[in-house]
Amino acid sequence: MTKANACCAPLVGAKVHQQNKKISKATSAQPHDFVSLAGGSFAMGAADGPHPEDGEGPVREVTLDPFALAGLTVTNAAFETFAQDSGYVTQVERTGSSFVFEQLVPTGTAIKSVVSRTAWWQEIEGANWRTPYGPKGLRADALPKHPVVHITLFDALAYCDWAGTRLPSEAEWEFAARSGLTSKPFPWGDSLLKEGVLQCNIWEGQFPYENTADDGHIGPSPAKCFEPNSFGLYAMTGNVWEWTADRFTNLHSPRRVSNPKGPLNGGVYVAKGGSYLCHASYCMRYRTSSRQGLDPRTATGHIGFRVAEKKK
């Protein structure tokens, strides 16, 4: 019923279906505090990615038209507005369970299953975006400023359809994360620490046994927590993985390209940014070029999304 992918995100394999009714549009404009970006050319990818199967390289020149990206990931409060207005029920809510990192599962919670190769993921009945740690844990309405999680690609697209937004392309997301720096692994430069201070919510300690929480968080942090990058965008690395609009491939042409959209076919999509579970000793996917391919049905306690403004 379950399997682990390349970066510790299990797939809920139960049969799921698209929402069986058309999602109505938002009754009023939804503020997302978009950051306008001028676009232009940048060096996308990296030649030194720690996971060759991820396809970070080769480094290639990419040119983008101007676009606008939300400064924050979609929060629980924003998703609650969507759910109330549209009546949308997420795929995890319909399947009945999702995966929560073991250290975040409340005491006394019944465990439905674990993933054999990544046993720190525990399948919990009743875990979904409303109850991200399971029915015995804090509810999303007590965490309104946290990123919404347990979101499949289909859920993210439904939100976008309602809000009149879209998911960013992978190239747009990476351009935004790099914030004008050339071939730097982090939005602020070459080193994980900036002036000795951690700038993002990732794992500290020995994964998966000990988290020292030097950044102040064991699980997700509020979407607006650490300092933004120089473009004014928050949490472009760490905290939660973010869906993009592009299908995944690990075969890229080194030739210059404009406004790439990913392959036309394929059943796996790109997520960017890493999460609070990323650590140098395990996956190290918290760099600007980091990426992973996910089945669009995947939903866990460390996958969310941010939106881009629709182009006119």
C-alpha cells in the first residue's frame, strides 16, 4: 500500500479521485502578497548535486519572462478560506490517513502502518491538513500562520483554480530562490550559516534520532519565520517541500532555453525547497538547485505549496 520515494516522502497508495464537483472561483480577490520579479537569465541547476538521480545538472542558461510569486507558502488560514468557500475536500481527507514524522505523532496515537525503508514515517488515521499531526494533535486552526501540509498536487491545483493563481514552473521557483545570486547553493550565499546564524528550518542533530532544534523548531515553522531572501521571499529552502507545475525529468539539455516548462508527458512532478527533515547526513535537498520527483498523489506532513500570479 505504501512505498518510499527518493526523499523520504511516502506515497498513500489508496485509490483517489478528482473532486467530483467543479470548484467555484473565489468570491473575492485572494491577497497573496505577490513579489514581482523582473525575470532575465540565470544559471539553473548545479554540477555538484549530492544525488545524481535528481538531475540537478548540467548547469544551463535559462531566460524567464517577468513573473510574480507569492512571498509565502499557502498557510492553513488561507487554505481554510478556500475549503470553506468552495467546499473542497482534500484527497487525504477522502482516503482517511496520511504520514506524519514519528517525533511529531502525539502520545497514544494509533499507528496504521510504517514505511519499511523510512520507518520515521508513520501512517496515521485522521491525519490531514486540518489535523496535521493526527486527531490527537494540534489542529490547523491553532496554527493559522503555518504552511498547509498533507497536500497533493491535485489539491494545490484546485486551490489555484479557485484563487485565480497558478503553480510556478520549476525554473521560476529556482530563479526566485536564488534571489539574484549566481550558482550559490543557498538563497543567501555559499554557506548554510549566514554570519553564524541558521537561516532556515532544517534538521539539526543526528537524523532521524535526535533533533537539537537549534533553529527553534522540530516540525514546520510559521511560513513567515526566518528572514526573507533579497527578493523578499520567505522560506525558499527548508520548512516544507513545495509543488511546482512541471513534470520531472533528470535529463536536461545544456543548451540555452527560454521559459522552460518541463516534459509534456510523465506521471511524476517536481517539488522544490527541501523541508524541516532535510539534513546533510541524509538527503541534503535544501539547496536552491535541489529537487525531487513526486507522484502527484503524494501527501505528507512536509509537503505544501506556494502560488504564482497568473500571466495575462
